[in-house]
Amino acid sequence: MADRSLDFSGLRCPIPVLKLSAIYPEFKKGEVIEVIGDCPTFEKDIKAWALKLGKTILNIEKFGNKLKVTIRI
């Protein structure tokens, strides 16, 4: 279960990752977050963000036109 859920549905890429980066300092090490988005490059962008910061993607789930990515900070 995630500690936080962030829904960036309806925002155009790269806005979801920019917003996530802006609030990233608020997260605690080990916290699990769910990030939801529906822009075309969301999966690629969120994977690149996690890789760059050395964070672990625990799960990627598609539902409808949305993607829910679970990340351990």
C-alpha cells in the first residue's frame, strides 16, 4: 500500500514529472508513492525520473488510458 497517491491525470507531459520533482524533497526515504498519469510519454518519463534518482519502480499498472506507477523513494 502506498503512503501517498499523486494523480496527474489530464496534465500534458512533461508537467507530471516536473510536478513530481518539485515535491520530491517532501518525501521520506523508503516512502512508497503511487503516481497516476495519462499523457502519452508518462511511462517513459517516470521511468527516466526514477532511474536518474536511483528510485525503485515497484509496479506499473494500466487501467483505461491511465497508468499507475508505484515507486519506493
